[in-house]
Amino acid sequence: MLFREVLIKGMETDEQIEVVGYASDPYMARDKIIELRPDVMTLDVNMPKMNGIEFLKRLLPQYPLPTVVVSGVNDSVFQALEAGAVEFVGKPDRKDPDAMQQMIDELKHKVKIASTVNVERKKIKHNKQEVHGVSHKVENSIIAIGASTGGTEAIFEVISKFPKDIPGVVIVQHMPPVFTNMYAQRLNLNCPATVKEAEDGDEILSGRVLIAPGDHQMEVHKKGGRYFVKCYKGEKVSGHCPSVDVLFTSVSKLNSTGVIAVLLTGMGRDGADGLKKISDANGITIGQDEQTSIVYGMPRAAYELGAVKYQLPLGEISRKIISLL
């Protein structure tokens, strides 16, 4: 009760947000949604009578509604995103006096993002695709991917169709610390290639996918003809840490014709400038199209810069990458 009241008071300090109602369990929530028709719903995963994930599975097919999940640090976040939530925030550490306000500020930001989402595009169907090996690899190939809102499912849609011998992949997904490691482990269980949270000094190898750790910037550097990642605590760039622009800018300096960079769904413009640098350095660039993007912000910014060589629906991106190799 107290947690909900603090959230409501915190949200109402933003003049762009109106809290139209609240509910203490999913059955009350369903009735409130029908009555009040909110633009966005915030949802605690742990609720009486029915958990938030089951509620999403039952509710969203009937009442499509952008949902921001509030959860502790556990795998239920990703189950909720698979069930149709568009964003999440982690519950605050009670030992940190500033954590609650930081969480409220993040929630307000993500509620505003969610209000722009076209929930019909959230219905990503992971079509099973036969995965073949790469018959020919461009020398010194590297694949760099960036994403934000809607990106957890979009990234899975792409890399789950990569074969085990795919050239090294580096990824920035805007996500808090701890969750990036959980996300990497979840992907690793469901993808042919090996997926792990990147650690400073990790080598980029064929068949390996490295996810930038939350709250760290990640760059790619070349040493003796081999690629390695540098992960470090740094300031936010383009509003984010990790930042897609930081990753893409480092990749643009590799002077390799085997670079393929992909910018997926997300709010804002992080990655657009970096993708343009890769394009200017003769790398191959791909942007997700508007029709399949949960939020067509980052890909749009890149497209308007002239940074996108191939603009494609999400379901065609992995096939295009494999054909380019």
C-alpha cells in the first residue's frame, strides 16, 4: 500500500502525467481499465490473486495497452516483456535513500515513452527459421547492434536466427545493471550462438555474442588483427550508458569492409550519429523499418541522416545479414 501511494504521489509531480486510477489486484485492474481507458498501465509483477505476467497474457489480447512493468531483480521482467509489456523499471534498493526517487524519475520517463508506443507492433511472432551456417565470411567481419525500447524482443528475433558460426556480434541494449547479465543468460539458452554479458578485454570471436553490461560503456578495439571489447564506467553519451553511439563510433574506426551495423527500435536518437560514421567508413548499415518498430525513434533519426543503407522489417534483418556475409 505504502509503495503504491509513494509511486502515485511521485508520478503526479509531473504535469504531463495524470494518474487516473489504481487497483490492488488484477481483477480490479481489468474493471478500471474498461472504465477509465488509460493511455498507459504500470504493473507490479507480484500481485495477489494472479501474477502480473499471467494478467498480461490474458488482458492484452482483448485490451491492447502499453504497459510498464515494475519488478524486482529477477527473470520475470523478461517474461513480462515477452507477454507484451513495452518497458520495465526495477524496484529500488531499500538501503539506498536516493533509490526511490531515482526509480520514480525513471518510471515517469518510461511512462512517457510507453504513451508513444503502437502496441499492435508489439505482437512480434518469432517465426521458426532453419538456421544454416555461413557459407562464406567477409574477412574481419563484425556485427554491431543497438536497440532500446522494444529491443529485448527485437534482438532475440534477429540473433536467434544466426548460425553457430556467425562472425562476432556486439550489442548495446539500453538496460540497467544486473538485468543485462540475466538477459544475456536468457538469450544464451535460446540461440545457436553463445551469448554472454561482455567483460572488459573479452575477445570478439565467431559464434560469440557480447552484450554491453548495464551502466558501462562498451567499445571495440583491434589488436594484431583481432577484435576485443573495452568496458568501462563512463558518463552518459546521447543520454545513455551503455550508449549505442559509443559502440558504433568505435566500430567505425576499425577500417574494415566487413562491418555490419544494425539499429533497431528505440526512443530518441542514440546510435544515429554512430551509424552515420560507420556508413561514411564504408560499413554496411541496416535500420529497422517503421512498420515493425515498437518505437521508430532511433531508426528514424538514422534514416533521416542518410545513415541507413538497407531499411528492413524486423523479420528480414537476420536473413539480410547472413546473405551479406
